[in-house]
Amino acid sequence: MDDNKHRLQRVSVPDIDTILGTPLKVLDDGFVRVVDYLGTDQSIVQAARVSYGAGTKHTQEDRGLIRYLMRHRHTTPFEMCEIKLHVRAPMDAWRQWIRHRTANINEYSTRYSVAIDASQRTDPAEWRQQAASNRQGSEGFLDVETGRQLSQREFELQESARTVYRERLEAGVAREQARKDLPLSTYTEAYWKTDLHNLLHFLKLRMDVAAQFEIRSYAQAIGYQIVSKWCPITWEAFLDYSVHSVSFSRLELQILAAIGAGKKEQAIAAAEGFGWLKYENGSLKHNRERAEFEEKLAGLKLAVPWRS
């Protein structure tokens, strides 16, 4: 047997190879870069067909299969692709990042090493206001003059915390204790390895407009600058069937059917039956499920029956 004839070659993606190890800037002093990767769109096709070698010879067939897998949520073939990233992010964003417990992680240790001497700083025009209807979100911005004052105070706070930290180290305080008052804006670094299926789940949540701006910036960099080049067919399917798609519950479909049939009163009756249309002092009480459905109707350019 000719061993060379049956020898498998490592798959590679030229567009990713050109940025391998190159830091992609995020925020003011953060970055994300590809350290290594395994698999391509072809690996997903190969796994789905449980075959060896090159698989189908037609790119269009590969695209159709990947889109089918994404559309019907057959996720295991996407787990055949893995990627390892080196990231530098503020600690508050990193705390949200590691809530995704499906990756292999090794983070820079401020117990063994001196903390990274960098903190994320906020531009005066980028101080966000607390959202009125979302306790964990923001909406709009403070005026720039107020922002200048806040940015100056931020700088003073970060410099003061860093000075105290250095003084503790110079006094002989253990690194594990000296670090305890460093602000969450301090940058940390980590290696983060995950498979494509779990990476797409991460991106689905963290690229969303409701995600915090800081971690959304990292997710967008990973998605649009890395995954789109690494597995372009999968990325296209992900955008079509996940990011830019809308799902409807059984209740919502019932109302949609009534709207489509021109039966406004039936749609209203269904919403009332679901407990969506409760009033207080002549006004509709807030109902999160109803509000989300109204947003979907607006996206479809359909009138809300109980508001028209």
C-alpha cells in the first residue's frame, strides 16, 4: 500500500492563516487573535456524511447541507471545528465571557504575576444611561460635559488604585492580597478554546443588541473578522437562520393566523385569553411577552391589533 496516497493533509484556510497571531483591536486597549484552529466548512460536511476524504466535490452541495444542518439544529457536525483565541479584555467583560462554560480556558493570574498595567477608559461621549425598562441594560448617553467630568474621575480612580497596588507590592504584600482593590476595568488576558457550535451560541447571545457594549464589541470582532473567514458558509447560514431570524411561539402563531385572516377581534380575544391585555387606570399593564411580540410585528410591518 502506498502510504503517501492515503495520508491525510491538514486542512487550512488561507484567509485565517494570514491573520494567525495578529491582534485584532477591540475597545481602547483590548484585542482578540487566533492562536490555532482545527477544521473548516468541509470538516462539517465530512462529519455530517460520516465519510473520509474530500467528501462532495460540489461547493453548492456543501452549502446546501450546512444550511440544512443549521436550519434544523443538527449541531454535532459543527463541533468538529475548534478554535483557540488569545483575548485581552476588561475584567467586567471577562466575567460575562466566562459564564459560557463550554470552553477550555487559561487566564492570566494576578496571584502569580503582577496585574496588567492597563485599564479600559471611557470616552466622555460614551457614558451610557441606565435603561428605564431593563435593570441590566442601558439606553442613550449622558451629555458630553457630564461625561468629561466622569472620565476625569475615572482616570483619577484608576491611577489611585494602581498606585496603592504598587505600594502594597513594594511593601512586600503578597500579590494575591495586593490585587484585591484593583478596579474591574483592569485588563486581563486568557486563552479561550471552543468548538464552532458553542462559539456560535456565544455569538448569538453576545452579538445581540441587548448585550453589554463591551462584550458585544468582542463578539462582533470574533464573528465578523474571524468566523466569517474561517467557515464562511457556516457563517452565512448562522446569520440567516439565527442572528437575523425570528421565532414564534404557539400563542404568537395563533394571533398571527388571525391577523393574516383579517380577524382583528379574534386576535384581540386570543391575546386577552393569554393574559396579555390587562389594564390598570385605563392603560395596558406592562407585559414582557406581549411587548416582545409587538416588536416582532413591527419588524414584519404589521399593525398591533389591540393598538390600532
